[in-house]
Amino acid sequence: MTGSARKVAVAALGAWVALVVVGWLLDGPLGHDEAAYAIGGEALLRGEPSPWLYRSVGMHAVAAVGVAAGGADLVLRLPAVVLAIGFAFAVYHAGRRMLGATAGAWGVAIVVGMHGLALRAHQLESDLPSTACLLLGTTTIVTELERDAGPRWRMLAAAPWLAAAFYLRYASCVPIALVGGLAMVVWWRALLARPLPVLATAAALAALLAPHAAQAIAETGSPSGIITFSAGVPRRDYVGQGLVSYVTENPFIGYGVLAVPVVIAGLGAIAVRPARATCFLWLVAVGQVVALGLVSHATPRYIYFALTLLVLLGVHVIALVAGRGSWRIGARVPFVLVVLAWSGVLVTTIWRSQREDWRAPVVEAAALVGTDARGRPCHVVSRRFAQVMWYSKCGAGDQTVPGDKLERGEIVYRVWVRRSPGTPELVSVPEATPVPLAIVELGAVPGRYEVHRITRRE
């Protein structure tokens, strides 16, 4: 590694750690997905199944660490902070091993400034941890298959990384399938020359995924049942909605001003540098965007792996086009640009912490419910059901008032956060279980939330 690239890498990794820690310290209450993982982690510690089949058992295990340590917001997010820091090192490692020192150093520098990624890095979510594992597994595969002598038994190390990516985020099955399938196409000669390490890696991955298949068969009757169910959870209005949005929406908003031209350069990498590794990474990245864009709506966090690969390819192409000499001479200009991007993320993080957080009224309402319930069996109907469920310690759902629970004498609450569109109306009880209701308003803050206790009228 050149001295310039080493300095950039050290600065980028230091900036990433600082940005993640600042976001961790300044962020507000848990979001919807974070609360859901916390609930799943709590259930895991009690030996109970998760309330949501489609949520990954790996993230429940990550959340269980924070739950066991007390369950405060900062504590719950601490494992995610550690994993996010590992993500930056994974980006650097992937770029350096697959495309060279320049791609590794400048690639991680660009990624640090991608606000669509950096602003959520500290949160208890599956996207960055799973992406880090995908990068490490993919790097192992590419490094081994690119060897003139063929893959070594070290290729087996890819299996646990890819399995970890899957258990952290079930949607990782898409890039895992792309990596495996495209590797057989791009490096077919290497596979024929030394097939045993490749076959052993595939067998190890299958063995590691066998517990999931057994769970899926038990829960759904099919080894792919959980995956199929999970694929239907992300909303979409029509097939390909996400792909249309990825192509037509303003990329500067989702990815950052500096990242966009680099990603565009990465999209052109297959024409500028058609080497095997370049073609492979390009096909995997574009394949993930297309596949996920067809089945779900668009959001940057669904395609972090593809975006990271395109950034690495883009930096690689820019360095090749600029020429090594001119790249070293002009290193100060791009470094100033990445520092500005990092500063933008920092300023945005601080600014967001100072404004009113929409999650605060949800926590207030949940506290009101918890105080009123006093540990009695309870259920909450709310659009923000995961957060209310976590902070109130009641069961929750976002559909109708459960008549069966009212019949059993449970207290049912309705929390209406006014900034939450689509909240069910006050009372909606299944016709099959008509129940006379007694409704008591527990609290209301104009423009924020209303809380009602709904019980069975005697």
C-alpha cells in the first residue's frame, strides 16, 4: 500500500468510528425495526419464538446481548455500533484484496460519507452487519478463485461468513445466490481445475443453513417457506416498483453528493476494465439491485452490498483512468471532498438530534400504557405497534381490537400517534365476537397522540 492510500484509509476508518459513536450517543428512542429486534431478543432469552417469523434470528441474537445487559436504548444499540465499525474494516479489506490498495482506501473513504448509510450505522438493524459478512465471504471467494493455481482449502472460510450474512438478514439469500452462481460462470476453469475446495465450501454452507431449513419446514412445511413469506413483507404497488425508483429518483438524496459520480463510474467499470473480478463484482451488484427492485420498494439500505461494490469499482476505475502518477498528485483534492462529505454527515447527525423526534410521543404513550397496566395482561392497537409493545411491555398489533382478549378480561389500549397515517379507528371489533366496550381516555397531547383504555363492559 502506498503511503497516500494508507493515510486515507486510517483517516476514513477514524472518521467512521467517530461518526458512528456520535450517532449512537445522540440518537433518540428505538425505531420500528429496532424495537422489533429488541422484542425478538427478549423472547429468545426466554426461550420463546419470535412474534415475527420473517425477522432474522441472527439479529434477535444480537439484540439479546443488549437486552441481557439491561435493555436501555444505548445498551441495546452497542452491539450494532461494534458491528458497524467492523463494516468499515470489511469494506477496506474487500477493496484492497479484490481491487487493490487504492480501491480499499478510497472506497471506504467514499462509503463513510454516504449519508444514506452512515446516518443509520449505529442503529440496531440488520443491513450493515449482513453487508459486512457478505463482503468478507465474497472477498474470500474472489481471492481464492483468482489464484493461478486454483482455490485452496482456505475458501472454506467463505461459508461461515455467508451463513452469518443470511442469519442476520434473510434477504441476503439473493446476493449469496448471485455470488455462488456467477462465480461458477466467471471462474469455471478454476472450478474444474480444483473442484474439491469449492464443493466443500458449498457443502459447509448448506450444513450451516440446515437449521434454518429445519425451522422453515416446522413452521411452514417448506424449507424455503420463511424466505417466501419474508419476500412478501416489504410493500410494493407493482412488480418492479423498486427498480423504477432506483433508476428515476434523485440519487443525491439517498446516497450523497460525492458517492453518486463514484457509483456511476462503478456502473461503467465493466466497459473500462473488463477483468474477471471486475465483471463478477459488477454482475453481482447490478443483479442485486435488479432482483430486489423487482420484489420490493426502493430504499438504500436494501442494497448496501451493491452500493458498496459499485463504490469500490468506481474508485478503481477512476484511479485507472486518472493514471497512477496524476492520482497521487491530485490526491489532496479528492481528500478534501471526502472530508467535506464526512463533515456533512456529522452536521446532519447533530442537527437531527436537536429537532423534535417523531419517536418521542410513541415512547410517552407507551409509558402511559405501562403505568396504567401495572403488569396486568394487556394488548395495544397502534400503527407504531413494535415501539409501543417494547416500551409498554404489552402485546401489540396494528389491526382490529382483539375481541378474544377482551372476552378473557385483558386490557386493550389504543394508541393513536397523529403523525402515523393509516392508524385504525378507535374501535373495530370482529363481528364474530361482539363485545360491549367501555372506553376511557387516559391521555392526549394535541397534535401528538391519544391513548384509550378499552375493556369489556360488564
